[in-house]
Amino acid sequence: MPVDPKGRTEAGYVRHAFICAHERPDGAARPSCRPKQSLDLMRQIKQRVREESKENIRVQKSGCLDHCEFGPTCVVYPEGTWYGLTTEGSIDALIHHLLTGEVSEDQTLKLV
């Protein structure tokens, strides 16, 4: 039986963030997150989480999350909480959520 190189005994993560890295072609009817520097943002968030937590937290890019108008967008599981990462406040709220599990409702993505 294989042994996990990180020493984990169960599959999964405490929290798992997916940050949209979708890129639509020039002239598309809708915007996309990648041109809004979502990959750079993902790397910064991943680095901060690594530096500030020993928890089993995963931050990674995703395909289209279908809310690019509000993006870069991100969803965190297991809660299913969505963020539009457009301000320092929303980025800080996401990082706080990943580190503590606490959701700042005033910073989550609102579609209305």
C-alpha cells in the first residue's frame, strides 16, 4: 500500500479553494478571470496560506466558475462559499476563511 508523502492518513482537505483561471478569446461577449491576473492572485494566496497555517488547506486554479463578471472568482469547499476577489478586503476575507473557517458574509460574492 502506498504511503502519503505528506503523512496524511485521510483523503481530502480541511478547506479547498478553487480560483478561476479561465480565459475567453479576445472579443468574447463575456469577460474572463485570467486577464484579471487570477493566476498571480492564486499564487499569492497560496503562499500566504502556506506561511500562516499548518492545516491541510489547498488553493488551486480551476476552469471557468461561470461568474467571471464578478472576478476573479473563487469558491471554497466544503462550505461552498463564493468570493469575487476584486478588493483587498475580499482577498483578506478569503484568506481569513481559509485559515480559520470563519466566513465574512459582507465580503462574499453577491449576484444581485
